[in-house]
Amino acid sequence: MKVLITGAGGMLGKDVVRAAQEANHQVAAFDRLALDVTDPAAVERAVAEAEPDTVINCAAWTDVDGAEAAEAEALRVNAEGARNVATAAAVVGASVILPSTDYVFDGTADQPYLESDPTAPMSAYGRTKLAGENETAATNPRHFVVRTSWLFGVGGRNFVETMLGLAPSGQVLVVRDQLGSPTYTAHLAVGLLRLAATETYGLHHMSAPGHVSWYDFAHAIFEESGSDCRVLSTTTAELGRPAPRPAWSVLDTEWPDPIRLPHWHDGLRIYLAERASTVTT
């Protein structure tokens, strides 16, 4: 399969490139400097030259708090950029995969969100990602919009890296009233490529099984990494971040025979082992 990947320099993009290469796919990978997804002409040229079977659009504005003060800029990347990529893919007859987010929901549910549940994003980031979902679906009938949650992986800014970076201080303050499913990007990358080989076009939820609070996730990170850092709990309101976050971010799917990822705790163990080997080498 010929795969074109945008946002290939990001945390998820790097793992998608690696997974595609390991699966012996023909890969054309573009980081942000090589391809600006907000430039429709550049996107059209890159896709036309590569003639891919599928395009995986990992290019995204992911600064959740920053989007609150720069929603127009985030919208250019997450919505207009998504439209440009999906349109260019459609021109050459390629499918397109857009990773999206649990933040399109308001977090008031008491059971896992399904694809058919109504969206109600609380933040600018969530609104821009939902707009990207809609643009992708409207411009390419062979689309896969894949909502996932709480990503962590080697080579990117994420909660695990933040916690490990703060461990030497001896204690960290973490919210206890947000629950979700931490998802290892290497596992998600494999899932996205498996999905690309199907014709189950439409909206999918794909995150790691199980759910945990950020507070308990921090405990698991320190336990698995052998750190004795103390975890103190706080609430979302007390922390006072610029962007509101959903209290409940757990996803499930109503697709028959869906692609299932490994449990979040398995992802954490593998991530920490990979991270340790990278640091050692």
C-alpha cells in the first residue's frame, strides 16, 4: 500500500511512519516544514506526485490551552488543513484518515461515548477538531475519522514525559476529576494502518481499553518507572487551566468487529521500556 503521511514529525506522525515502514508499505512522509497543510496548492502537488492509496493526516494544532487565545489559527490547521488534505486525496482517488479527539464531547456522560453520541466541544481545540471532522467527511467519501484519547508516545510532548520530567522535584500536583483512556501512539499507528486496509469508511472511535484519572495515571507512571515521586491530587477547577476539559473522555465503538488496541497499561509499560532503551543508546 502506498501511504502519504502529513505531520510526520509529530508524536503520532513519527509512529505512523515507523509502523508503515515496518509493514513494508511505500511511504511518503512530510513534516510541517516539508508540507504546510494550510497551503492547498502545496498539498495538491504533494499528493498528486505521490499517488498514494491512502493519506493519513497527522498534521494538527494540538496545543489545547493555546487554542483558546488563537482559535482562528488552530482552525486553519485543524479544519482548513484537514479539508485541503481530504480534497487532495479525493482528487487522486485515495482514502484519507483523520485522527481526531475525545474533546469533541463535553464529558457529562456516565458511560463510554459511541460514534452516534452527540458532540458538544467545550474548548476551542475541540471545536476546531470537530470542524476538521466535518470538512474531511464532506470532501472525501472514502474517509476514516478516528477519534482517540490521551495520546502518549516517544518523541513528543505528553503527560508521561511531563510527569517523568517533574519526578526529581519529589512531588507533583495532578487532577483527579478527569477520566479517560491513555493511548500509546505506537499502538494507535498500527490500528490506523489496519483500518486503512479496509473499506469501513466513516467515523470510528479507537483508543486503548480501560480508563483512569490523570491522578491514577501519574501513580502508574511512577510505579512502572520505579520513581518514588509523591502524587498530590487537585481538581480541574482548582488547577485553573485556560481551556476547559471534559471530565469523562472514555470512548467505545459501535462498529461490528472493530480494531481493538492493547490496554493502556500495556502501552505504558512498552512506552517506558522503549523510552529507556532510547535514552540508553
